[in-house]
Amino acid sequence: MNNFKIYLAGLKNNQTEKIDSLIDPNLLNLSNEKELVFEKPFKITGKVYLTQESLIMNFDINFTVSIPCSICNNFTNKTINIKSFYITEDLKNISLAYDYLKEIRNVCVLEIPSFVECSDKCKKREELNKYLRKDEGDKHYPFTSLEI
């Protein structure tokens, strides 16, 4: 396996190829994401095998991203663990090798949460309480009298 490509010729006779690699975040073309900072490589483990009509890849992906806290805007680290991510590709779509790097990038970006807080509870959260609406004890439920 070279350059994150899986060569079909190496997977004949029901062989399974094990994958255990580190991917430099720069290879994933994430530098244009200004609010996402990746300082450590992505850890990829898994296996690859052939069926009669498909190439099957099963990966576990682990990485850490620094992302701004939703409350105070300071960067905080968030560890992401993706378990049993499967990629399948029809063999008729692969000529010699399959490059899985783009698929890894896509799933990693999709798994990054939109909102993160420092250590799961930002200390500045209490400062926001004065801007939040107070709980109103008397609530109105307009559909309670409907009969189904």
C-alpha cells in the first residue's frame, strides 16, 4: 500500500490487507478551514478485502481538532473517534488502485461537531445567563384539547 492507495493486485486469493497508518493533516487539504486546527496526525487502522464485485474497506479513525468554544471563543481540543467506518467501491469503477484519502477527509469533516465548549462546560457560561429568557411557570399548550 503506497500513498494511501489500495492496489487490487495485492488483494487476490481472499487476502485481507491490514492498515495501520498516520496521515498528516496537510494531506487532507483542510488548511482553508480557519476555525479548525489539526496539530497531530490522524490515526487510521483497519482492513481491506475484496468480494466478487466490490472492494470493502473498514476503518477506525482517531484524531484531535482544536475548535473555538461556542461560549468564549477560545480554542479547545476535541478528540474524535470514528469506529467501523465502511467504504465500498465497485470493482468495475477501479482500474488499478483506489485512493481512499478523499473518503477519509469527508468522514472526518462530517464528524467534527458544529458546537464545542471548553472542557464540556465553559466557565463563561454563567455570564450568558443575564441574556437568556427566564423560565415562565405558566405555560400554554394549545393542542391539549384536541381529540384524536
